[in-house]
Amino acid sequence: MSCPICSKESEPKYRPFCSRRCADVDLGRWLNGSYAVTADAPEDLEEAAEALAQETQRPH
């Protein structure tokens, strides 16, 4: 398996990365928002709040 940051061979200690540096680069990308996980939730906060309120008001 190759490192997703630099494409070198991954090191078992840092898998899937080759080094601590590449692992830190990846973490930094997550923390600054370079990566994003897509969601099917409404983008508008008011719309999301209304949907949540409607779900909690439904009888179980």
C-alpha cells in the first residue's frame, strides 16, 4: 500500500502513511477543512432545525 500523501511505501507503524510527517499533513488537511465528508442533511441551518423538531414531535 502506498502513502496517500507522498505515494511512498507505507510504514506499518504509521499505516496507511509512510511517516509521522505525512500523517500530520493529513491531519492538518482535515483540521483546516481541505477534506470534507458529504452529507445528505439540509444545508440551511433553519431547515435542519425544523426537520429535527418535526422528527422529535412525531409519536413513536
